[in-house]
Amino acid sequence: MPRADAAGPAGALLSRGRRGARGAVPAGFLFLFWLLLLWPPGTGWAAAPAAGDTASGPSAIAISRGRYLVEAGGCAACHTDAKDHGQPFAGGRALKTPFGTFYTPNITPDRATGIGGWSDAQFLRALKQGIAPDGSYYYPAFPYPSFTRIRAADALDIKAYLFSLPPVRHENRPHDLRFPFSLRPLLVFWRLLYFHPGDFHPDPARSAAWNRGAYLVIALGHCGECHTPRTFLGGMKPALFLAGTNKGPEGEIVPNLTPDRGTGLGDWGQDDIVTLLKTGMKPDFDNVQGAMTEVIRGGLGQLDDSDLAAIATYLHALPPIRHKVGH
Amino acid sequence: MRMTYLVAGAGMLILVGGVAASVTTARADDAQAVVTKRQDLMKTNGKSLQAILKVVKGQAAYGPDTVKAAETVLSNSKEIPSLFPKDSITPKSRAKPEIWTHWDVFKQKDSNLQIQAAKLVEVAKAGDVKAIGAQLQVVGKACGACHETFRQPEKKQ
């Protein structure tokens, strides 16, 4: 999934001097102070619970759970260079953005070129904090601002599944980003403004289906990464969560998923949403193209009906937001 | 005198330019006309299938309209290739240029729709709602298969 927006943030932030980011600067410094105090990369609570890492290795159940979660997370779509018939999860897929081209890394368990040497803690830190084993920051083209809400146990099942795959030797290709977006350390500013690490907190007042749907949408499915409009600094606008944008990946129009009648999914039945997530077919027998097709093919379409229904339940219960996208 | 020639010359140029421009806009208008026509036809396809879906879901009664809707899709499907004259792409169109570089494949996707739509007409006439529902899915896939290859994702102009 090419995701212009996701990379946008870093880039936009770096060039913020010109427009009204003045307020953001002092705020940024305050945050920076807080960060240096409490949250040096690699220490503090970032050092995730080192569960697992046992000699016996993960169980078959963990692996099969992980496989399912990988489908829900759409990892294969981004980490496979399908265009050039690359091996699954061996990376190399180009994600074109206005700031340059990202090439996804190899996440097969190859020790030399993949993540075969990673500990559980390192894997958790990558997914939940967006920090690499060497302490550097990942670009938000890797949707860790959503993945941070993945439960640690689920993340470890994902790792178990990835590590059960055949290792593929495939060198990572360096990103091809324009200066100054190529400077990773500058991501610290973007993170201060827009990255809110933390777990998913179920709402006990809601049904189990709602909570399951919320988890799938917010954390694993990272639907908001495409379906939420972003500020000029590239952060998601929380007030317009899932309300759609005309500036999606590669300029695609990404529809409003809130149940507003007229601009959103207000007229869609629950079964209509399930059908779309499974097959890409809309209630009017039109079908989706582009990024959403990849999301569905990349795993969403394989999820159990009960999970797709849970997603529909959650989407239907969102506050309707009147927000027109498209023509 | 020279000045007059110059002015006259410039006037001619403007005139010629204007004519040329109006020729190209006329062509663009033609292209847009065919684009609008096929988009309308496609929308009618969608509406017809939607009407049949209502019957399958029990939200509408089975009747002669069900057959008519299927017949509309069938007759429309035969018109599709003629609505895609070479390189008829306008800013409002989501057609991909690959349609004309892979015309055989495009035609084949359309023949597949014709075959499946003909079957839909048959089951619609027979009136078994379950069979109609099953064939409806097949037809929907035949529509989608062409869009997947030959239609762009929607972008903001």
C-alpha cells in the first residue's frame, strides 16, 4: 500500500518553518524535555516485557493465531514486492510518497538480511514503539502509530508466525528519500507531536463485538492510517477519525467510514459492510480499486465473518461525522 | 503600412488559433459525451443488480421487474465495447489506457459478463430466488474483474 500521507508527517514537519507551526515549536521543546527525562529510546517502559524467548519455541497454536493476526494487519501487502514476484514478507516493495520512495524491509527470519536475530523485546519495541533495535526511529510509513495498540501477546504471536516461515535472503534496499526527510533523527519531532504510544483499552460499557471491532479497526487493521485526514504537519486529525480524505495514498480518495447519511456509510447495512470487507463489492455493485483492494486481498478478506461483523458493528456505532470526500 | 500587416497577421493568427482551439474542445466534448454515456450505462447496471439483490434479500417481491432488470444488464453488457472508442479518456474518466493496449482482454472480460448476464436472465425467468442470488454474485464478480484491471482508483482532480 503506497501511503503518501503516512510519510507526509515527517516531511511536512521538517518543512514547517513557513506556515503556522510556530506554536508547535515551543510545545515540541517541552515535549522534548519530557522525552529526554522519561523516555530515552531503548529504556524505561519502552523495554517491553520479555515474555517468550524460551528455548522450547512458540506453540503451533501461537503460530496459527499469529498467521490470522498477520492477515488482519495486512503485513504481507506492504512487506512483499508482489510487482517483481518477490517472496512473501521478504520486503522490497516500493511505497511512493511525495517525500521519496520507501522500500519495505525483509521481515522473514533470515538472520543476515531479515529479522531472524531479533528478540521478542526488540520485536515488541519495533511494533509498539516504532524503534529499531539500534535505537533509531522508524518512519510512520510503517503504521506503528496504529500498531502501538496491538496487545503484546498478539504481537508475540505475530512474531511466532513470522519466525515459522522459511527465511528468505534478501538485502534491504535503502529508502530513497529527499533531503531533509532522509534524516531519521528528525523523526523525534514528529513523534512528539503525533505518536501516542499505548495499549488498546477495551470499553467495558460496550459489547464484546464492539470491542473486538474497535481493536481490529484501530490497532491491527490500521484503517485510520488511510481513512483519517491529516493536518498539514501530517498528523491524523483525531476529530475526524475515519471521516475520509481526498488525499489518500497515491492521491486516492478514501471514503468516510462514519455512519453519516449522505457522506458516510449511514445507508449501508451491516451485511453490506461485511460483503465489502470480504469481496470489495459495494452495495451498488460497484467495487473498490487500488489501496482498498490490496487491503482486502492482503488479508482482511480472509478474516472470519464474526470479525468482519465486529468491524461493521464498531463502524456503525461511531459518531456520524458529516464530511464529504470525492466529487 | 507594415503595422497594418502586422495587426492583420496577428488577427489571422488569433483567428486560426481560435478555430484550432474550438476544434480540440469539440473533440474533448465528444470524448466527454461518450465517457458520460458509458458511466451512465455502468450506473444503470449497478442499479439493476441492486434491484435484484433486494429480491434476493426479501426486501422486494419477485416479479416481472426482476427479469427486466437482468435483461437490462444483459443488453448493456453487449454495448460496453462500443462505448470505449480508442483513447477516450477525459479528466472525469477512470478508464485506464491499458484498455486499448489490451483490447482482447477487455473484450474477453466483457464477453464473460455477457455469458453470466445471460444466465442471470435465465434464472430470473425461472424464479428460484436462491439460484438468482447465487448467479448475482457471479455477475458481480464479472463486473469487478474488469474494473480491477481496467479502471483507475478514484482520485481528486
